Amino acid sequence: MKRRTILLIVGVVVAVNVVLLAVEYVLPSPSGERSSSLATAPDGFAAWAELARRSGVEVVALRDELADARLPPGSTVVALDVPSLPRADALLLRAHADAGGRVVAGGVRPERWLDVFDASLVWRSGGPEAIRVGERALVTAGGGSWSAGGVLVERGNVALLADASPLQNARLARADNAAFALELIGGGPLVFAEAPHGYGSASGLAALPDAGKWALGLLLAAGLLLMLARGRRFGPPEDAARPLAPPRAAYVDALGAALARTRDPAGAMAPIHTLHGDQPPPRTDDEARALARRHAEAGGARRDIAPHGMDRRVGPPLSS
């Protein structure tokens, strides 16, 4: 691959990355994990967190592991749609509720840790999309329900939701979903457990979002291509000899092709003959025979000189 082509590829990769980063900065696309307060995607909780802030509730996106965190006393801790929640974390949430705090848990497939709060509950996939919880009419995605019926079961300071979709961005503004979300908060502050969703307190490259990691990887690849294009492949740092000009045969072939396109080779070569003091090439049969006779009398090679300067090797020289 030519160096210019490689440089062009590097330039295109860098330009595309810069444009994508600029567009993402100006017009960020919805993203994030399901039921996370940091997620702006349709199934995120960013709208719920903003609603709580505008209602005067302190909102905390807890990135520390629950085992290492100090939960504010009396706070409401949300852990929804985290099927892989460790049982140790579920026990910590239960202890927080027993100490006077509030816990909102559940969501998709909580079987791994659900018995920590209620061993009799069974989660089932599917459910109605229009339900009532107390005086509130809710719109859901029909993603889950409890075997006893409904999507909400309260056990003291613990609210167990079988379907978190009424609280998500896509449906929070529908029916009484927003009012229901505020009622779940209680006295606040509202703490979202983000570590189970993958938003831990990472640093360095691990803290970069996936889009940033891809952009960094593409820029690194572009830099490597640039170094390969600019550097020497193999061999000594300097050439052992000066590079020679290309073979003269290519030049002769090109010149012959150019003369053939003129359709008058003799006329095109006439200035060169004049410059070197040569006799101009014959243009008629009589001139060609006269030139051949003089050449034979001078002892030259036997050949027939055709008009327009084209030679053909033949038998004996022409006679008068």
C-alpha cells in the first residue's frame, strides 16, 4: 500500500472520530443501563432522578459498592432490575430498612435475592399494561408481576416492584406514573445504587464510557498506521547506493509511441537531424534510393532505406 494511501486512511479515521465526538458532545444520544439514574435511554431512570430534584429531594448516584458505602440515615435506596445483585448487598439493604431507611427493590428476575425480603413471593414474567396501585392508575410495559397479583408488594419499609417500567423515562409522564414515583421516595434523600448496574467508582481507562474507549482505540490504530507509513520498513537506515534512473527502454518506448501518434515521424524528427548536422530523412522513393546508393558506395551496411525514415534490412544494395 502506498504511503499516500495510508496517510489518507489515517486522516479519514481521525476526521471521523473528531466529528463523532463533536456530535456526541453537542447532541448526546440516549444511552445507559436499564433502570439506572445515569441512563437517558427509554428504560433508564434519569427522568425520575430529575423529577425528584425538582421536587426538592436530594438525589445521590451511589457508585460505591453497597458493602463499602455509608447510606444516609432515613434515605430511600433504589435497586431495581439488578438480577445479579449479591445476597450480601440484599442483606445490607434489609438492614438499612430495619434501621428506619426505605428500600425500593425488585424488577426483572429478582429470584436470586428476593427471599431476603419475602420468601413467599414468586416473580412471573408478563402482566397487564394498565393497572391500579391504590388510587393511582399506572401504565406499564407488562414486563412482570407477582404470583399473588399486582406489581407492588410492601413489607414494612421495603417496596417490592415486579415491574419497574412505570418509573422509567419512556413512561414516567403517562397516567399517574410520576405521582407514584414521588410517593415511593418517601422523605428522601433518594439514593440510586449504581454499582450493580456497572457504574462503579472506577478510575483511569476503566472509567471511560464504551464510546470513549472505541474512539481511543481507533485513534491509537490511526497513530500506528501513521508511524508505519512514515517509517522505514526493513533494511539499513540509509541506502547503500544512489537509486538509479528507471531503464531507458521505457523512455524509448514512450518516445516511439509519441512519434507514431504524430503520423509524421520524419517531420517530427527533422529538427533533431538538423541539430546534429544529419541529412534529413528521405520523403519520397527517389530520395530513398539515392540515399541508399550513396550509403552503399561509401561501404555501409546493405539495407533498403524506405521513405519517411523507416529502414528495412534486405538483400544486396539497390542498383542504378
